[in-house]
Amino acid sequence: MKNVEHPTVLVVEDEPAQREVLTYNLEAEGFNVVKADNGEEALLRVDEESPDLIVLDWMLPNVSGIEVCRRLKTRPETRGVPIIMLSARSEEVDRVRGLETGADDYVVKPYSVVELMARVRTQLRRTRPATVGQRLEYEDIVLDAETHKVSRADEPLKLGPTEFRLLSTLMEKPGRVWSREQLLDRVWGRDIYVDTRTVDVHIGRLRKALCQHGGDDPLRTVRGAGYALG
């Protein structure tokens, strides 16, 4: 069962030795790792696992990495998932092609594993800051992911672990409307069956916690769609 507090990284690499080295190092960093060894499987895994980041080899059987990248970046639901492209092609024209196809970063083989891990953290800091220990702020609400503390208008708030994960998800993208299903995947994890009404219960608890010292309710219910912060 994956740890929902830790980001999920999809590794798409057809060379078993390379795939295992990447998996070992990513898991050592605390990430959940999902693997695929060809482009078709990669596209299926993206739909099944909703990864937070993809490490994608250019040269793959069936569907090439560049084509996988192009398809994912043209779909609204996967466009925002960072992709780090791995390639033995070191020519500038290839690097430019990879980036123009939508890759967020391009790493030439052979690469330093330490450097690649740093690049993974950099991309996740941009898209899922709470999972890499970042401090999040929205108006007078401050969430410190490292110390697991939340305050509003400098007053400490008491939140349960589920409410903390809910708030960190909402604070990563203020204004974005999250459906109940998306919140279930992100906060509870796909491996656990939880009724969507459970989300409503915990949103209610989060609202109460955020307003325990006064202040307006910062959470917005979007009828038929889900919830948003702001």
C-alpha cells in the first residue's frame, strides 16, 4: 500500500538494470514508485496511478518516450504532471525537441543519480510543495509541511492527519476545484475503498478547524464539482 503523503513517481525505462537503479534510489528518497517498461504500459499506468511525476526514457518499444510525452501533455488531466526525459541523445537539437514536446526537464545518459534525484525534488517542489517539506501560505493560513503545524492569523490550529493532508492538497493549488474522487486518490490513496461522502465529512471537520478562532470560511463548495480553497 502506498504512502499517500509521499509523491508517486512513474519510472518508464525498458532496460531492467536502469529501471531497478532508479527504483531503488527513488524509494530510498521516500517516494512511491510505479514502473513501466514500454510506452503503452506507461500510458495505462498514468491512468491507473495518477503519478505526481514521470521519469521517462526517450527510447522505448511500441510507443516512444517522446510520443508518450506528447500525448500526456495534450491531455488536460495529465498536462500538469512533470516529466523528466532521459535520453542518450546529447545533441542540442534533441534536447530542444524533448523540451518542445512538453518535457519539463531533460537529462542525458549516463547521468548522475544524485543529480537526477535533485531534479526530481525540484520538479515536485513546483507541483507538490507540501510533500517535499515546503511551507505553504494562503492569506492568513500557514501550513508547515516539515513540522506538521498549521496556523491562522498566527493562532495555532488543531488538525487531524486527514484534515492536514486535505488542507495541504487544497493549498498547493488555491482556486483549483478538486472533485471528491481526486481528493480520495490524493488524500486516502487509490488502494483504500472509501465512500465519497467521507470527503464531505472531513471537509466539514477541516472547515470547523480553520474557523476555530474566528475568520471567514476559506473553503468553497462547487455544486456538482467538488471543493476549492478560495
